[in-house]
Amino acid sequence: MTEVSEILMSVLSTIRVPRPGDRVHKDECAFSFASPESEGGLYVCMNSFLGFGSKYVERHYAKTGQRAYLHITRTRKTQKEDENNSGSGDPPKKKPTRLAIGIEGGFDVEQEQYEEEVKVVLFPDQQEVTSEDLASMPDVVRERVSLSMAGLQAADSVSHTLQVQQWDGEVRQESKHAAELKQLDNGVKIPPSGWKCEVCDLQENLWMNLTDGKIFCGRRYFDGTGGNNHALLYYQQSGYPLAVKLGTITPDGADVYSYDEDDMVLDSKLPEHLSHFGIDMMTMEKTERTMTELEIAVNQRVGEWEVIQESGSTLRPLWGPGLTGMKNLGNSCYLNSVMQVLFTIPDFQTKYVSNIDKIFNAAPSDPTQDFKTQVAKLGYGLLSGEYSKSAPDPGDDPSTSTEPRGDQVGIAPRMFKALVGRGHPEFSTNRQQDAQEFLLHFINMVERNCRSGMNPSEAFRFLVEEKIVCQQSQKAKYTQRVDYMVQLPVPMDQATNMEELQEAERRREEAESSGAPPSAAPRAQIPFAVCLAALSEPETLTDFWSSAVQAKTTATKITRFASFPDHLVIQIKKFTFGLDWVPKKLDVSIDVPDTLDLSALRAMGQQPGEELLPEVAPPPLMTPDVEVKGILGFHGNEEDDSLYSPLLSPVLDDSTVSQLCEMGFPLEACRKAVYYTGNTGIDAAMNWVMGHMEDPDFSAPLVYPGSSSAPGTTPTESLPEEHLATIISMGFSRDQATRALRATNNVLERAVDWIFSHLDDLESMDVSEGGRSEGGSETSREPPPGPCVRDGPGKYELFAFISHMGTSTMCGHYVCHIKKDQQWVIFNDQKVCASEKPPKDLGYLYFYRRVVE
């Protein structure tokens, strides 16, 4: 038996054969973006099935003692420009014919062809074992190792399973209008060709209404192409729901759109409906691209330079540290843009990239599921410059190609996307998402994973002061809440080119009535100062319960900054809803400034001589058929029962409590919000929640006035000792464990979750050596400090912005511009170029940093 055979025999028990459900990471290193195509290939642990690049495989061996790894290397084949001849003996690639992924006729998930080589490598001496070498080894070794090798090669990688799931975008539902569609007997007969729009004479992208046979052009796309919306406008006038796209009719079917259902649909009676207007479906031939083919064409060219705002400029590609592109994993441009911006912020660089060795050394056994590891890996990938290299042209011979291209090799953040999206109903999908929502989602994850040590999200955190003045008593109430982003409204009625907009609307209406093609609409010009003024102007509250007058009255609310963050994020609220509740995007240009001074918006707090509203809860509402009786409460006596506790608990509005719970707030906090706002509705309860989120007892059970404890709670003496011991064994004091159990009705699992979500409050408890607080009770202790916020001058400079192209946050494309060394750089997925004309007036999210004077 050879030395290699002996080694394999000694580690045979650690070599596993993948089973269904095992996570096999054979496309990407757990600590870097190395892959089988990278220099050095990828090493897959034959026990844990984790992948490692050549830089990290020895670290894994040293930490785990695992010696056997499957080494996978892939070399890209040379592709000829002639698509009908691959030049390698392989069949030519087929163009996609279905708007689908992973099924026959859909997009090819293997975008390039590779030569793959696999072998087993034994550490620490890196002895190599090929399939041929196994033939001469003992049967037990040959069988186990061969099965493991074959299983790893055949298994779907985790990234393939998560990112390229089978998906069919052509599955359509039968229209609810198809079976009973009423067609007018108006004598209209449609010729087999020569069609044009009845309004603007367009001769392509034409749709025939299946109710009356009228022909109009289709929708205008966001980039200005397509039709003039006349088919849609006709539906809005007539209410006739179904239309068929002329030129797509064949014996096999046609494109049918339901305006009422707002989707492509099936019409099982289409031959009958077409015959009504003299169209013989069996003789028709296709002359126009179907909507599926148009969508496929768009998906194939996503990321093309022409759709970017700077399409008229010659853009110079950039490479180097901090200039690394990110691959689009299928509508992941929102994630790419946000993470590019975040890793230009020093807090995120320091937390994750400067400490990368410490983070990697402390990583758990499966680093692919560790938040800090995957964020550090992404940050290093973006900042190091290791992956900022020109991508070879698929048609070039890689050994001879020397001309740099605009596309980069870049990084594909598959593990990161899978981890941050896990369990989320939207971010776990491949659909387009709102960049603002993802930014807040990621900040929330950072908050949860940085309960101790440096927290980079503090760079964005600031306090908002809300001052509410009762107009009847002129007394005020001050509350503070934490926020991470300023949302600026867009007052469309204050556009500086209002006359031009009104004239364009008048011309559009004239064109509609006369049948002439409409001209391009101008873009509304909104001053940034107007948006800022709309944010800071007083808001009138018409249903405010005033504790001073013990009734509902009118109040004004003024919002100001109680602190200014190091980095300020501003969202332009471009996305809104029309009167029909259909989401739409406002087409606006806003003169966003390069420098910003918000000093005038700093909160001043309570003013001299200003009286505060008394801290008195509204009277609890009781059911009308229950007689309220008093019992001797803590403050009661037989002569005066004005402070008696009610015999029955107040009746809370369950619908308001449920609405708040659906927003993600704790049940007890929701009950308190409804109680302390006197069942006055969701708006008042929501305001209470936002004003008390930082209270240490925010999630603690509701205690009614006059009662000594919350319903369901028990004195400390009756707490289960085994539950106390379990929590104390985690490093918490007895007093802290007691508080957690009392807040969760002695349910151990809830108590553990509660204690970890209230670490900041618990750390502020002054605990003596005996484990009891020296103050004797919670009420005698100083309240815990508020959230950690930074503060400084309110002067800022713009350093990045994220732009969106499209009609909705759920579609279109995101890019970001970042100012690096006084040069604006555009990041469009894998393309990174010097920006010539940064479209600062068309951004969606703007990022400012404090100016240090």
C-alpha cells in the first residue's frame, strides 16, 4: 500500500458522500470570491462540503484537521464569433425562446463553456490523487473516494440552487373576462395586414380591442420607445378590458392583455373572438415580436451602457482598489448599488475590512452562514482591488487577448445575497426591490449583529425631536425617536416650470381629442429648498387627545433634528400612488446641492416659560353595558374611591392592537399604545409607539394604574428556579434573569430572546456582587441611557447618490455614483467608469457626510 493510500485509509471515515439536502459550496470560497475559474481553483472539503480558495484552504485544514479536499479547476473554452459553430465539438448554443430560467427554451444558466478538472488533494503536503490513481488502490478506498468525488460533481451548488431556480415567466392565467366577453356587432372587419393606430398612425406595437375591434398603439416604455399609450387610454375611456397584439397571432395563439387585470392573460375563446372581426386565426402568420420576446431582449441587454443616463458620453473604464464591479445576479442591482456606497464609509471599512483577519479567525464552523464573515468578505472584495480586472471577451482567446474592456471580472455576491435575504419575503427572491427598503433592512441586520463593540450603523443614526402643541391650552409635549434616513416630499405644485407643464398638459389633451401624436412631456423642475421646507413646516393634527383639556382637540406638530449624524441619507419620495392606487413614479428634476447646511433645523427643546402637557393617560374605554366598580387600590380609601382601580380591565380596541402587531411591534407594546391613547385610533397609537420605542420597558407587560403588577406576572419568589439557573448560566445576573422572566410570563424561550434584545438596558443595571441591584428596586434606579448617537455641526457635502431608471421600484435598474478623490465614478453593476455628467438632479437616494471645519 502506497503512502497516499495509507493516508486516504486513515481519513476515510471523514470523507462523506453528499446526500439530498446537503449544502455543497463548489462555486465560491467561504472567505473570498475565489471560484473554480480563479487562479488556483477551489478546494471543496470532502467532509463539510465548504469551498475554499488557495489562500484559505490551509487555514481550514489547520483549524479543523480535515485533510481531504476535492480540487476543482475550470478553464474557459475559446468561443468563436460564429454562433452556429462552437469550434469545440459541442452543439451550438440556442437563443432563448421562453421568458424562463432553467427549463427548455429558457435562458441558459451556463453562460460559458468550461473544461473542468477534478482531483483529490491531501493536506498538509498537498498530495494529489486523480481518478486514475484510485484504480490501483484498495477497494474500500477506491469506492468511498470515487463515490464522494462523483457526488460532489453531480450535486447542485448552493449558489445554483438559490440564484438560478427554475422559473417560468410565461405562465399565464385565464382571463376572468374571456368566457363572457361581450363583442359589439358593429360590422368591423379587420384586414390581414396594413394596420395602424387610429389616433397617431403608428404601424407597429398595435393592439386590437376584442370588444369593438378598434386598433391603437401600445404603451410607451420608460426609455421613450414603444407606443403612445393610446390603447391604454382607450381602455380608460371605454372600460373594454381585453386586447390582442396584432402581428403575434398564429394558429398556436397570440398575446392577449387584460387592462383590468393588468397582466398578460390566456383567452380560451380567442379563435371565436378573432373570428367576430373576420380574422382567421389558422391562416395568420407572426410579423411582430411577442411581449415575451421583447422582455427576453431586455433581459439579455440589462446593464448595457446605452440605458444609463450618461449614454451620450464616452466613459473611461476604471480599475483598482475601491473600483470593483459587482455582477448582477438577476435584478440585484439594488443590492449592488447600496453596498458600493456603504463600503465607501469609514465606519463600515473599519468594522469589517480592517478587522477581517480577526473576523475570519473567529468565524464559526460554517462561515457561509455568519453575518460578519460574509459582510467582511464582501467589503474586502470591493476595496482590495483583487477582483478589479478587465473581463475577457467571451469570443477572445484568453491566452492572446490584451485589450482591456469596460466590463470587469468583478465579484458575484451570491453568499451575501442569500444570507441577508434569508427568510425575507422579498429580498430572498430574484425580483427587483426598492434600494431604500434594502438599505434599512441591512442597517437593521447590522444593528442586530453589533450589540457589543463598534456599530457602523451609528454613522447614520440620529435623533428626531417632535414637538406637539395643543392649540387649546398652548401646552407642549416633546418626544424623541431614532431615525436613519430623511424622507423628503416632492411638492409637485411648486415646480418652477409650472407654466410649461400646464401648457404641455393642454397640448396633450388637444392631441388626444384631435388624434394627433402627443409630444414629449417636459420634466418638472422642483427646487430642493422647497422639498426641505415641506419637511420642516408644521403639521396639523386634527384628532389629538390633549391631557391638558382631557379631550380631543387640534394640535400642531413640528419635527426637528435633535442630533446630526456623521453621514446623512436623504430619500426623494418619487414613488407615490395615483388616485386609482396604482403606484407611479414622479418624473422630476431636483437641484440637489453639493453642500448642505441644516443648522436651522436643529431642535431647541423646551423653551423658557413653556408649559408641558401633563403626563396623564386618557381615560380607558369600558364596554357600555359593564358597570365600573372600584376596589381598594394602592392609593384608595373608603371615603375617596377616585383612585380606585377598576374591577375589570379596560377594553382595548383589538383591531388597532392587531394592526400594530402586524407592523412587527411587540404585543405588550401595542396594548400599551392603545391604552395610553385612549382607543383613539391607529394614528395616535402609532405616534405613541414611535415616541416610546426606546423606553426600557417598551415590551414589558401593560400594568394598569392602581395594580401592583402586570396581569400574568408573578413575584420574584415564585419564578422557576430552573429557568433562572439557565439564564444565569449564560452570564447574566439573577436580577437580569428575573427581569427577563417577569417580562415574558416565565416562558424561558421568550425570556432568552427578550434578554438578548435588551442588552443595552440590562448592561445599564447597577448590579452588586450578590446579584441584586443596589438600588433595591427598578424604580429607584436611574433610567438607562438612550440610544448611542453622534452629534456635530449640521453641515454636509454630497459624496454619493443612487439613481433609479424605470416606472416603479419593482422594475427598472439602479446605478450609483460615488465621489472618489474629487472624481465622480459611476458603478453600473460590473461596469465602473469615470463619470462625465453625473445626473445629480435625478437621484433617488443621496448620501452626505459631515463637513469637518
